[in-house]
Amino acid sequence: GDSHPDRLTPIFPGLQAEDLDFSPDGQWIAYVRGTDHTLWRRRTSGGAAVQLTKPPAFVELPRWSPDGSKIAFASMMPGASQRILVIPRDGGLAREAGQGADDQGGPTWSPDGRSIAYGNLYCEMRHSCSVQIVRLRDGHLETLPDSQGLRTARWSPDGRWIAALTSDSR
């Protein structure tokens, strides 16, 4: 154990990582490599990192599923809308979480892992801010009632609440 718990200790010195997220069991991290905005996964105890996406996809905000089997993330290809993709923890085919062509913000998993909530990107310009919930089994998209004018959604751990910001970030 660390004899100085009040000190920050780098676990991967020199790693250029952004948007890091720990798996629910704390054994893994998912992160975006800052040099090329690709998604990576590795054990918190060390070892080799596994690259999960390749350029030209620009990745942001990876989030582990509640059971630790998948990672959701925001991805943008050149000239396309930003979409939420879901990829198995060990890599493979990343698939779009939901239908549509809207610009999707950072994903937040429902505690049961069956849905992802997000806010629309660039919604202030389009006057289309609201919180969306995508059902993963079929990609069905639903606007959360009374969420007009809200963005940047986050699900509570117990699944009873979704917090969001107003378009002026309050």
C-alpha cells in the first residue's frame, strides 16, 4: 500500500491520455490517446495497452458499461456527425448505439446497461437541446420528457435520476 495516501502517484508516467475512465471493478482503464485521439484499454496494474479504434476516427469520452464488458464513446469521422459507438472491452466491431444522424454528446450508461443517455451537441445553434435515451437492443431513440433546453446528461448510479445542464452550462 501507499504510505502517503495524500500524494498523487502516477500509474503510467509519460502516458498522454485524455478522458480516462476506470472499469467498474477498477481493474482496467479506457482512455483516449492524446496524440491521435484513438481509444485504448489497459490494466490498471500495467502491461500492454490494447488499441481499440484507429484514425481517422476522433474519439472522446469513453465510458465503461456497468458490467465492464463494453465501452461506449463519442466518435467523429471527417465530415460526419459525432455519434456514440459501443465496442466490446477486448476490441472488435464498434457499432452505433442508436439510429439517426444527430450530433451526440458524451454517453452515460443506465445502471442496468440497457440504455445510454446523452445530450445533443451544437444544440444551441440548432435550437434542439434535449436529453436523448437510446435503447441499445434495437437503437430506438426517445427524447426524455421535459428535457428541452438541456444537454450534457449524466445518469445517477441508482438509475432514478438524470442530471443535465442548461445550454448556458448551469
